[in-house]
Amino acid sequence: MEPTNRSRFPEFEGLGLSEQQMLAYDRYRFWRITVMAAAWYSFYYLGRLDWSFCIPWIISDLNITKFNAGLGASTILWAYALGVFLSGRLADKYGARIMDTIGGIGTTVMNIVIAGLSNLNFILGALFVNGFIQGQAYASTNGMISQWYPKSKRGFATGLYAASTGVSTLVVWLITGYFVTHYGWRAAFAYPVLLFTLPITIVMFLVVRSRPEDANFPPYQETLTDSISAKAEHYTPEETRGVKAWKILFSNWKFMLYAAASMLMHVGRYGLLTWIPLYYAETSGVPLSNIPAATVALPLGIMLGPLAAGWIADRFFRAKRFQVLNIYMGCFIAIMLAMAHFGIREIGLHGSFALLVLGGFFALGAIGDLFAAACDFGGRRMAATAVGVVDLFNYIGAGLQGIVIGGLLQLTGNWPAVFYTLSIATALGLILVNIVRE
């Protein structure tokens, strides 16, 4: 009979590893790669979501319009789109460890710069630079996880990492929320990155390794030999050199439809992240100082959704993603329609709290699975590049919602129309997912 551990790790078969070495490999990739990456990213949003979270205070202090506040959000997101697109290709060549370190140190510097500015044009310029630097991390780290996990186990690993975006959002709500309510928005930009983001970036650099070979482990074997991930690994280094990897991905119509679906899902995600604090400030009757506590439900849901989605896809659907996407995106649409129909005063703070938890849960669960699919399309050789392309589309959509919704609110002040817009965008994405069915 074959040893039990070999059935647990079919990706290690034929690599000449003993039972203890297989277990050591698995522990290393879980604790020093996936968990460390998730812990680090849990503090990374302190350098990016602070603008959106602090919008009510920034509008009051700088006397800017909601449209200008939305323009600031869009500036960060579109710069991030460019940064993540380029960093994915760089990470496949130089490794996530280097790219993540650049992101963590760079965003610390730029947030301190922004904290000292008052001119809107200068602030927008600094927000662009910060958004570009922030883009060095997410695709890179997904690529790193793909170097350590085959497709059959990638959903849970990338889901755990995607869950850190929820933890990071919650950290922003708690830490940035504390600083902005007690010391103002400028302190909320400067101190959290200095106290949290910078130190854990240094720890991250010391702990992780971009590839198994960097830690004296052999590369795993892809076990789902008929999958899109296995097909992607048939490309040679020469065939994926430089811009050739982008050409391969952009010519794959299924991959591009998934990228478009992910973009539309990000309209929903960032429609909530950007505007929920202002929505509560204007409609709930909750004092401004209590907005962080009142809206903490959203990051709580975001934190849990990707873990469940990745595990369900790996466990029940042979690492196919579209079945789970149907469930998650469909539920998100229903929740947005409920938020459009029922105001906070009608369903109460407890009811709105529940809707925000569920909205965050299903939005990030769907997005986590879309990122896992991107890694699958790229395989090990192009995983970070694939996530970078998808995230380029994501943040074009996320930035667009900032201008569209900011303009909509400036002209009409109609909050139900905001949630109807998010539900329509998600429904269009769901149609694309069902065309591809991967």
C-alpha cells in the first residue's frame, strides 16, 4: 500500500523526497509563504484605502467636492492598475520577494508625503505615484503562491491570501479609523504605515522565498494534466520571454472574458469600499466619529468570503471556478438590490450590518476565485503576469466607478441608484463567466 502522505501530496511524487521532506515542504509553503504573505498583506491597505476611508474628513478639511473626492479615489486605482500590470511581468522574472519589498517601503514614503500636502493637484499627483507603487504586490504574491501550489490546491492557498484583503480592510477600519477620529486624516495617512506596514514588510523580506528552488526544494509536478494550468506550463521560457507572455494571454479569449468579468466585479467591490463610509455619514444618522464602528461589517465579510470560495472550488468542483462564481456573484446581486430598495433607517443598523457582511463575503469570495482562475490560466510560468493583466482590468473598473458614482451623487444624491449600478455591473460579469465556464 502506498504511504498516506503520498496520497496527500501527489504533486511531490517522483521528486525523490522522503516522507519527512514532503511534510517539511508542505509546512514551509503554508507557514512561510502563504501565511506570511497573508499576514503581510493584512497591513498593506493602510497605504491605499486610507483615502477612501477618510473621504468625509478630507472633504471637510480641504473643502473639495464629492466629485473631486471620487477623482482622488480613481487616481489611486488607475495608477494601481498600471503598476500591477507591469509588476506581474517583473515578478515572473525577478520574484515576488523583491516586488513586495518595493511596494511596502514605497507606499510608506508616499503616504507620509501626502499627509503633508494641501493643494489638490499636488495631492492627486502623489496619489498617482502611491497607487502605482501599491500595485507592485498583489499579482506578484499570487504568482509566488502559484510557484508553490498546483492547481488542485491553489484555490485554498490563493483564497487564504485573498482573505487577507478583508483582514487588511478591517485593519484600515480599525487603525485608520482610530487615527482619523482622534487626530485627523493627515495622521491617519502617516502613522499607520510607519508603525505597521513598514516593519512587517521587513519581516516579509526576511522570511519568504519566491520559488521552491530558492529554499532548496524541487518544483512540484502539476497533477491535473488536462487543466488550463497544465496547458499553460507547456510554453517554453523562450515562448514566454518579455512581452510574449502578454501576447499569449491577450490572445486567449476565455482569459480575456474572465478579466472583463473580474473588472465588473471590482466595480461592485470598490463601489462599496469607496462610498460606504459616506453613505452611512449621510443616511444613517450615526455621528461622524462613529462611522468606523458602524461600517466595520463590510471588512468582516470580505475577510471570510475568499476562504470558503477557494475551498469549495478545490474540494467539490475539481478546481473549476465558474460554479462557485455563479453562487457568489448571484448572491451579491441580490444583496445590492436589497440595499437599493431598503434604506438604513428602514431596516435598522443591525439589518444594514448583516447586508454589509454578506455583501463583502460574496464580493471577495467571487474575486478570490477569479484570481485563482487567473493563476490557472497562467500556470507557474505566467501566473503573476496573468494576475497583473486581470488586475489591470479590475482597477480600470474600480477607478471608473469612483468617477461615475461620484458624479452621480454630485448630480442627484441618489443612493439607491448607486446600488442598482453595482448590481447591473455584476450581472454583466456573471454572463461572461457562464460563457467561459472554467
